[in-house]
Amino acid sequence: MDNALDHCAEWVLTAATAARQASSVLARLPGAARDGALRAAAGALRAARAGIVAANARDVADFDAAGGSKAFRDRLLLTPERVEAMARGLDDIAALPDPLGRVLAEWARPNGLVIRRVAQPLGVIGMIYESRPNVGADAAGLCLKAGSAVILRGGSDSFHSARAIHAALVAGLTSVGVPAEAVQIPPETDRGYVAAMLGAAGLIDLIIPRGGKSLVERVQREARVPVLAHAEGLNHTYVHEAADPAMARAILANAKMRRTGICGATETLLIDAAIAPALLPLLVADLRALGCDFRAGPRARAIVADLPPAPDGTFDTEWLDAVLSVAVVDDVEHALRFIRNHGSEHTDAIITEDAAAAARFLNGVDSAVALWNASTQFCDGGEFGFGAEIGIATGRVHARGPVGLEQLTTFRYHVIGTGQIRP
Amino acid sequence: MDNALDHCAEWVLTAATAARQASSVLARLPGAARDGALRAAAGALRAARAGIVAANARDVADFDAAGGSKAFRDRLLLTPERVEAMARGLDDIAALPDPLGRVLAEWARPNGLVIRRVAQPLGVIGMIYESRPNVGADAAGLCLKAGSAVILRGGSDSFHSARAIHAALVAGLTSVGVPAEAVQIPPETDRGYVAAMLGAAGLIDLIIPRGGKSLVERVQREARVPVLAHAEGLNHTYVHEAADPAMARAILANAKMRRTGICGATETLLIDAAIAPALLPLLVADLRALGCDFRAGPRARAIVADLPPAPDGTFDTEWLDAVLSVAVVDDVEHALRFIRNHGSEHTDAIITEDAAAAARFLNGVDSAVALWNASTQFCDGGEFGFGAEIGIATGRVHARGPVGLEQLTTFRYHVIGTGQIRP
């Protein structure tokens, strides 16, 4: 950092330094004490319910005055039920197994040294997120359980909500002796805090951005700190020629239409030319009945003539909506090539009864999550059994796919000797 | 990247794109084929021995003309024996177990989905290193074995050596059908290639810098790509009051003096006040006999009066030389505090016969490698049993400590279903 610290960078320097000390306290607490702190924080959220809803009402009023979108408003809104859900989320995290201290590997060397790889806290995590105020409470719960301190930077729209939630969390934590600095938020909405967090090399150990594409891209572009990014999910469901037609219909309808706005939703259907004439009309009819629209390549339109054509860029578009891109392919290799060219290495599925084709697909596709005969919407920490997730990582280092408590840890080697020296 | 691509960025764009295709070929080769390619590369290095030594002679002549240091010259120099050692290094890597395809975890969900976490290649690795030309061959061997393509950017001083080594590696690889683009080097010494590699977000998956402090710091400051940095090793050996004196003497002499220039060398001795009067004079005498000098705090000088005093900054200095900083501490907590304030989270050891004190130290110190009753010089991939290492990671994400083949991989989830859809 330069000599001329601006006030945001100065705040981050102070906050992150205090956070590191808090994380070293957290790291040495037994798991039961960290769980107790989460339950105390949950209790404090419940006790502060009315105040949190009132603070949120200020944010919502400002938002309405500025004339924002209805979908965004719903994400911003907190009700007593939503505050209760946040509190229950913390209780649920408290009930999960302790991710710290796990012996990830252990072996002995010929010289008698015993080497253990042991799970440890990451240290100080910076969470940068948008709109949904509950993300702050969820992220704090996961980070604290994993022994890390966290600096939460929510969107400006939810500033009052975030402050009220933060105050409740801190009240809960300090009531059981956990340092207040374990969870911190910047004192104002100034965007400079994001820049300062991204530049805090050596102060913050990991930045987790969660929000729209432009937020994530800005974080990736500017960060001087390692980033666990959650970029787009341009996911394919590939119906192989040996697919069970009924299974393909059920899975595609679910993968596309169960929820269209989540990153695990299917955006593109690939279907083998051999099965497309028989099956594609049925798939289209199923999805149309659910309200789905289409953008189809020429080979698909040659089979179902009334499919809308695919304009340029169709197969590079993450719709996050009730729209499906459709292309006919020749075989597994063609599908893999298509996914390499257009996919985002997030989540891709093959539907087939042919185990050899499935193996070629699972080993050939380079996605964080590759599925065989299942819906892409299973790309989710809860569905993976992680209990809770802080996001879906789309990079290639540290973690890929759903990020739960285990992925929020690092490790350390313990080397146990009896006086060994190196020859 | 901006529209105005300079020629270095243009080269990196082309090279990394071709490297990604090559890595996707490598990733699908069976382990035996990757091993065969490494053996072919080793054979090609042996066949090109005379040419490599001649190319190196040009580098050394340029270096002598510029009047460089003797230590650096020795690191730069290649002899036929050193070329043979490089080739043997590749053969050794070929003999290691395949890191790809390992099932890291597998579990079933209540809905019948089976989830497997499977080791996968990282993709495209950028290796930025200085002086020792053999680092290029070692790094290429490890990356290729782990299924990744690599772009090698060695120091300008070793440019002709690096070119000759690269040509031999490529001759070996292509003789068995591996794409030449699996290992690439920039065509000239222009420093712009480093900047272009550091800016290659989305093109290069991981940058590994290996060299002096200023190189590593530049990489950490400028990189837009994840970095596996190898920063300094400001390591402590802490002699606890319950240490076995003979063991403490043997370990400290080894930890400090076996090799003083490696990152696992001990730089600071901490010794408990209770044992210092009896033991510190012996430790000092042992190390003096080995040619070690000292910088000691006041409590140590009160015991051994002729120890040179420690100027400001002593305990924050990585000597990488026959010099030891010495401080007397009160107990384990004091030692941990001292290490938190002055250490670099690399490698720290406790010498004690007291298991409870050892546990407090191992769990309380935040180093990548924490040892009990062993020399800090064991922080090494070979000594850990990894067979070979590409460096020692000092960050907290992805990998910590010695980085071998396993740490050069990422993972992917395979989800095996029977038609599951998400409720």
C-alpha cells in the first residue's frame, strides 16, 4: 500500500489487523465454543428481529424512492420470517461437524518422521456481496465456524440492514467472549472500501465475491488478494443417443425449469443427431408446457420447425431465465468440443444408459461438476451434503464447485520427530 | 487485456491458447503415456548434452563480461553432469505415482447420488524463475506429469541455456506424439513477457514464481492470475525448557548450518529462560565451531556476554547465511507470540520432551510446517516423500509447504445418478 493511505485503506488496515488477532483466538477455541458463539449470535439475531426489520425498511424505502426493480426489491426485503431463517441458518451451521483439526493425511518417513496434514483456518476472509442481506449472516456463520474472521462488505442498498445484522451478530459473539473484531463491516457505503479490501495483500487471505457478473469481474480484475470467484454457470445437459427418453425428459425439465435464476440451471441442451428426431419434439413440448422459450441451431430447427432461430452469441449466453439454447451434435466428442468452446466449466450433465459414453463424458469435460443421469440443479452445497455453502467456486485453485466448511479451510503440516536431523 | 495488445501479450495469448489445447491432450493421456513422454524428454536432454553445455557457455561468457557474482555464476553454470542430473530428474518424476484420477473422496447422498472428488490437471501453469537453468526442466517434468501445460520464463541471464533445454524437451515430447505446445518459452528476453504472463487472467491458471524476494514480490503485486508464491522462510527453532540438551544441540546445528542458503534453514533461536543459562553457552560454542555468527537480544547476552548485540530489525531478517538471531523467551506462549510477530509462517520447530508443550506449539503456531524434535531443514518435498517439488508455498490457499505433484492438481466432482431430479 502507498504512503498516502486513503481513509478506506486505513480502515481496512486496522480492521484486518484486528481481524487476524480475532482469528487467532477463534482458531484456538474448541469446536464446541465456536458452535456456542454461533448459537449466541443466532439468539441475538432473534432478539434484534424488530430492529433489523426496521433498519431494512429504511433500505427498502430508499430503494423505492430511487425506483429500483421488483426482483431486486424482493431480494432486499427482510421480514421477521427471513430474520428467523437467518438465525436458524446459524444454528444449522453450529450443528455441522467441526472442519478444523481434521487429519487430512498422515504418513511416516523411513527416518521415522511422522507427517500429518491438518485442517486449519484460512485466517481473514473478505466477503463482498450484493443485495440479499442474509448473505452476510450466512457467510459470517461459515467463516467463524471454520475459525476465520470475516470482513463483510454488502451492497450499498442494504447498508442499514447489514449494520443491524452486524450489530446483532457482534452482540451474540461478545456475550460468550468471542472478540467483536471476528466480524466487521465498513462504517459507510463508500465504494473505496471494496478497492481497499481488494488491495489488502497480506492483510486479507481470501476474497469471496458473491453477486452479479460485473461485481465478480471487477473483483477478479482488481484483486491483489486470492479470490474464490463464483462466475457464470453456462451449463449443458447433453442427451446422448443411448439416453432413456423418459429420464431425459424428466431431468431436462428439472434442470432447466425448476429454478431458472440459479447458477446450476441448464442453459443449453445438446442432443445427439441419432435420437433427436424421436426425442427433441417431446423435450420441446414438455418445456413449452412449463413456459420455456427456445433459441435453436439449424439442425434442431430442421427437426422442430417452429423453434426460434439462435442469433449470434446464443450459445455463449447464460440466460438465467426460461429460455433454452438447443443444438444437435454428432456424438460425445462433438458434445465435449461444443462444451469446451461455449461452456463456463461450471456444471455439465450427460444423460445416457451407455456407461462407456458416460465415462468418456465425465473424464473429458472440464467442469467443476460433471453429472451422469442427474439434474444440473444438484450443483449446490446443501445437495452435496455440505450442510451450507458460501458459494460455487468456478476457478481452478483451492476449491471448485460448492464451497462449504471444508473448502473454507487451509492446512498445515505437523512433523513429529525424535531428534531427526537432515543428512 | 486491452485492445492495444503489445507483442508480448500477443505472444502469451497465442501461447496460452495453444497450451490449453495441449493440456487437454495431456489430461486425457493415460499415466503411462505421460511417463513415456518424460522419459523421451530425458533421453533428448542426454542426446543434446553438448549443445546445451555450449549454449550455456554463451550465457556464462555474457555473465562474466558483465562482471556478475561468483555464487550466481555457479548457479548459472551447466556441466555435462548437471545436464545428466536434469535428465535423471525427469526419469525420477516419470517413476512417481500418477497424481491424476485419484479419488480424493467419495460419498452417497440419501437420494442415491454418488459424489466423487477426482484429481484433475490445473490446466496451464506459468513458471517464472531465475538463474538455475535446471529449474525449467524440473518444472516442466512436474507440470507435464500432472497433466498441465507450462510456459517457462527463466531469467535473462540463462536465456540461451533455457532455449537449448526447451528445444531438447520439445524434441523428446513430440517424438512420442505429445504436442510441442505443452512446454513453451518466450522467444526473447524482453521483460514484457513477465508482465504479459502476470496479466493473463483466464489464459494461465496458476503462476509459480521461484527466485529472489524482489521477483516474488513483483509477481504477487502485479499478478491477475492466481499465484503459488514461495516467499521468505524466517524460521525459528524454539528450545523449550524441557528439551533434551543433546538433541537440541544436534538439531540446532543441523537446522542452522547444514545449508544456510535454503528456505528451510533456521534464522532465529528462541530458548526458554529456564534452560538458557545451562544450554545456551553450549549451543553457541557448537555453532561457533561450525563458523556461525550471532545477533543476540539482551537476555541472551546476559548469559553469553560475548554475543554480538542485535541491531534493529534483527528478528525480522532472513539471513540465508551463517548468522543466527538469538532471543530468550519465558515460555511456549511467549515463543508463539514472538513467532507471530516476527516469523513468516514458513517452518518453525519446537525441541522438547514435554508432549503437552509440543501440542500447544504445534497447534498454536501458524506456519505451513510445524516440527517437533526435528530440524527445520526437513521442509522439503523430497524429505516429505513427494519425490520432487516445484517449490515451497507460503500462501494460505490451494497449497502450503512443499509443492509436489499432488499439489499441482485441482479436482472435479463426478456425480453419478440414476435419473435424480431436484425437488
